[in-house]
Amino acid sequence: MSLYGVPLSDSRGQRVLHPTRDEYVKTVKALLDDTFVMCADLTAVDFLTHPGRTLPEGITAERFEVVVNLLSIERRERIRVRVQVPEADATIPSLFDLYPGSEAMEREVYDMFGIAFTNHPDLTRILMPEDWDGHPLRKDYDQGRIPVQFSADFPAREPQS
Amino acid sequence: MTDIVSTIRGGNDPEQGLKPRSEITARELLREVGAVLRMSEADAAKLGDIPVDPSEDQTMIINMGPQHPSTHGVLRLMLELQGETVLRCKPIIGYLHTGMEKTGENLTYMQGGTNVTRMDYLSPLNNELVFSMATEKLLGIDGDIPERAVWMRMLLSELNRMSSHLLFMATNGMDLGAVSMMIYGWREREDVLRFFQKVTGLRMNHNFIRPGGVAADLPEGWRDDVLHLLESIPPRLDEYDVLMTGQPIWRDRLQGVGVITQAEAMALGATGPILRSTGVPWDLRRDQPYLHYDEVEFDVIVGSYGDAFDRYAIRLNEIRESIKIVRQILDRMPTGDYRIQNKKVTPPPRARIDESMEALIHHFKIFTEGFKVPEGEVYVAIESPRGEIGCYIASDGSATPYRMHVRAPSFVNIQCLPHMMRGGLVADAVAVISSVDPVLGEVDR
Amino acid sequence: MSLIKDIQDDGFGGIPHNAITAKLEDLVGWARSRSSWPASFGLACCAIEMMATGAAHYDISRFGMEVFRASPRQADIMIVAGRVSQKMAPVLRQVYDQMMEPKWVISMGVCASSGGMFNNYAIVQGVDQVVPVDVYAPGCPPTPETLIHAIETLHQKIEDGELLKRRKATGAGANLHVTEIPAGAQPVPVILGTR
């Protein structure tokens, strides 16, 4: 199956397009022209610890995957676009010119995964403080817990009176 | 104590905020305005309020929030003012970032509900619902949910919509200075919460709708409680009409304030009452029906001006539509199981545990290890009171989601603020924020 | 306190002349506890319950607390209602620093008290790492009843507290010190009580 020359797969009854990075903007543009006027969601997945996932033939699995959910209000349809982004060159073109609303979502992906969006007008962190180290939703980023301490020699607090 | 603060990072983050005009060139300014308003630079230039010489700085940047009494939590806005007029505005978010998506990767599908329910804390049941529906779709059991569970989900979802919109009435009134409205809104919301407490045990953050059904059956006497709600709330909504809708001060303060056009709303991805206020009849309950919304009668309320008053009126009338839906649910509520009888996801009933070792082991395994979900990925969207809430889950075949992402309506809707505020008065800023009805827990997750 | 209790029980009926004598400390504590104005510091879910406490049904004005002050300068009690993120912690501290002495803090809900279920990189694991806390209200979110109980506990504490010894000379409170939580690196245990 393919659509606009891009492999099309079915995931639990939902249509998913798998363009390469070079075809990405072209495919989304074609979808935009085909009544998919709203970019409902843009996110990413870090497949560091799960490389053997199922993908259509001809698509090489890379570490990152940018996932875009598009919505056609006219036809009441949804379609999903999944793009492989290699770790070595974690950049992908921005959809800002097609869907202005994707601006904040791309900033979130940049913040959380460190995927840079080329031609994005304001690529700064959005959720974390600007000087934060690392990208929290990457799989090699620790959840950062504080061990819960129940030891008996827990240092006593100074009484506050 | 001051050194502690410095070790916890600065908190100001000037890179993310607006820069004064004197510090940037005209081109950078154009780019910034374009980015904030989500326009191409050419379109931004056409707006015409970009001065030729940035050194002639006659404007002032003020900071609103993150701790501001009327920003609905910890929203921070940077407003650039020329006199009383807002020229630029940029929402700066992340002050409530809770790392829920990361936490969600470490909780099983069984536990995931506790996590997502705390995102949009004004409509927790809708959050649980979308997460459960996504999980069920991954498991392939989305068609097998018992009828009673489905109707119960609808009942709770609609009542939640009512409580959420009632809270909007209260906070919207409070933000505009109608303090009695705040008291009234809370009074009605308490009634709904009391019902939730009876059904789920909690007033908020219920974790009641779970993959496979709901956590428990409706308690005895639930029908009378719902009927009581349906009786008491409509006359009070009429009271609101008298108090606010027709009142000239209220109309003057909201009409024509925070206008957004249809094209802007669509391009920005706004959903829910914001999109409907511009005249787009888009409601997922009708247009992509889930549960049994295709079997109940209700109207999609649509505005025509895209201003704060339309958004207020839409929400007020959506409460009435929800009441209509709840009445139909009462008539059609079937008997039967409240959760799916599927060994994989359903723990055995409490009585069985006492008599059967296998049941005990089964129960223990489900609650300690969770259930495994086949590999795959889905995106499920439903209509929350604030718009389209979507849940994207990628599974690697284990008992925890590999990636759990929630498309939060407030996160997208709040990005409309710069458009709504541009050219308006700073005194109306609060009314505009209030009319978007953002929930910051959901914006920052 | 006994005098005040007598008056509470019998009114001024038992007192022949319209003059009362009491320890200044008692009177000040009594006055302070009965008009302690909270700063509205709503963060997350708990803020909604805090507002519900302020609304008609639970009616926080019974305790002289209905005036939620927008300005920290006018407030006596900060109710930290909700999870405190790393990005918010400095803001919280700044609001606290702007409040006038005497000031008290209620940590409302498990997220503010201990991080709650969000034991991760983004949330400060207990607001007592940032400001000194007087009363912790449990619950997720605490019901208005729980918050009212916390408020009453605090009121009792204010009444019974010694007037002048409340804060140490530094102005600091619980004397807790914690280093930055490195989220990306290996977990580091928090050392409490040392500086």
C-alpha cells in the first residue's frame, strides 16, 4: 500500500504514512492540500531500547521517530505520519510554514528529545528551564528519582518552635 | 537559604521570553512576532505595528505570572504594552511540568490511570477515558467492552463536562469581578462532585475508568442522585442567564474581546469551545463518535464571532446539552457487567480470591506485573471539555507503555492567546485568559 | 489560655468588670490565629480544592481566612497547593521571601509535601526543601475537610507558639538543606539536616 508514493501501513485500523525525512514536508504538504487542515498532534518517540519494531518494507528503523497526527475536518478523517530520524543527525524540517500551530509542539519535542527542527523560528526549550541539561524523554535519561529513606538513623530535624 | 534557591536554578529564563525592542534588530523582532503569532515573516510584516527603528522604544514589557491570581494556575505571560494596548504577548509555560509522560513509561497500563488523571484535573474522567480507550485499542478489546461500562463511561464523562464547565463559570465570573458567580459556580460543582465521590470514592483524580471497563459498579441509589442533579442544575443555569448572559456589564466586558478568526483557530490547531466559537461545528462526540454518542441526541453549540462572550455562551449551553445527554443515558442504562470478563486484563472478583489459589495468583500477578499489551501504536482522541484530548501510546509488547503521549487541548489552545490579545487592552487580558479556560496541569504535563 | 477558654465558654458573663488581663503572648497568638490571611499560591489539582474550601459550602471565612491575598506582602500564610516543579521552585521561594514575618506555610497535598507519585526529574521532592513548612496536609488532593483540619492545626500552633522565638536569627525555617537533584545522572540521596 502506498499513498503519494509513500508506504502506507495500518495500525489497529488507523492509517499511517511512513515518508523518509526528505519526503516528509512534501508528503505533509500533499496531505494539507488534501483537506487535512489541522495538525492535531506532533510528538516523537525514542526507540533506543526497542529497535526491532515492525515497520513497512523499505523503511530503516532509526532511533527517533517523529509522529504527526493530522485531521481532516471536512472528511472527518485522521492520518498519521511517522518519520525516522537518525540519532547521528537528529534534525528534521519544521512544519511551521504549513501548520503554524505545530510551533509549540515542535518546541516541546526539541525540549524533550533534542530533535532540532530546521527552519523553526524560535527553537528554545518550552517546558524545562533553558539551562537544563539533557532531554528528559530520551530513553537514556534517568527518571531522576530520590530514594525514599526509611532508615532509623535518619538525622533528626532541629525542632522549630 | 538564598544559596538553596540558586542551586535550584534561576526560574527567569530570559531566552524563552520576550525581548525589549531596544535589544533586538527589526528583523529579529519580525521573526519573533512571527514565531509568537505563528505567521510567516511576510504576514507578520503586514500587521504594520513593527516600528522601523527599534531604538525608538516607546513600549514596556510587563510580566504577568507565573504566580498571578487570575492566570488559572502558573501560566506566565509576557506582555508588551504601548500605553494600555497589548502589542505582543507570549505565553511562557513549563512551571508545572511534572514529567508525567516519563512517569507514564514506568507505570503499568493498570497504574497508568493514576498518572493521566492528574493532567487535566478539572476533567479527570475524560483523561482516564482516553487512556483506557487507547489501551483497549492496543489490546484489541475495544469492541468487547460491556454495554453497562460504556454507558457508565458516558454518564461520568458528561457529568464531568458539566462540573468542568461549572468551574469555568465560577472562575470566569471571578476573573471578571462577578464574585457571586464564583460562589454559585462552586455550589453547583460541589453537587456534581458529591455524586462523583459516591461513585468513585474521590472528589477528583478518580482513576475510576480503567482499561477494560470501570473500577466498580454504580452504587445503590445512583439514579436518584443523578435525577436530583438534573432537577437542581437547570434552574440555576437560568439564574446564570439572568445574572450574566443578559446583563449589559457582562456583555460589554466580553463581547468583541479576544477575537480569533476561523482561519487562525484552524491553523493553530485549536479545538473545543475555541474552535466552535468561530463557527466551525466540530465536536468529536458527533463527528467521530466514540462510546455510544452516535445513539444519543444532542446539539453542537456553535458561536459566530469567536470572542470571549461566544466561548462563555458555548460552555453555558454545553452544560444544558450534557444534561440532555445524561437524561438519555438514564433511560438507556443497561444492566450487566461493569468491566470486561477477560482473564488477561480483569482481576478475579474479590469473593473468588478467598476460595481459589489460582484466583489469588492471578490477582497478584495482574496487580504486580500488570498485563502485557501487544506491540503497536495508536492515537485515540475524544472530546474533553476543553477540546480534543488525544492519547498516543507506542507499545513494545511489555506491561508498561513504551511511550505515552497525551495531546492536551489546553497546550494547543493556550497558543492562541497572542492572537486573541494582540491589539486589545491590558485590562481585558484576564478576560481573554479566562475565556480560553486553560488547565495548566495539562499544558505542562 | 484558660482565660480565653473561659471567655469562649461563658462569654464575658463571668467577669465582673470589663477588663481582662492575659499574657500578651496569648492575646497576640489569639489575634494572629483568627485573622491569618492566606496568599493564593495555587499550583495544581490542590488549588481547585483550596478554592472549593474558599467557596460557599466549606466557607473558609469561618476561620477569618476568606481574603486570599494576591500580593504576598499582605499575606500571613502560604498554602502551597500542588506539585512544585524545578522551574517553579525559585518563584515559590521569591513569593515566600516577600511575605512579612510572622509567616507560616501549609504544604497541601502529597505532591507538595513529598513529591507524591511524581518521583521524577521535574518535581521538587517536598516543598520543605525550598521553604520551611509548618503543617503538612495529606491527600491527593486533600479534601476541603483535610485542608480545614490543617488550617485548624496551624491555628492551634500559632496560638500556642512562642511569640519571639519562632524563627531563628537567619530568618530561615526548617533548617533543611538539599543539593540540586541531578535528573540525568545516577540518583543521589538527599542529605537532610546538614549545611
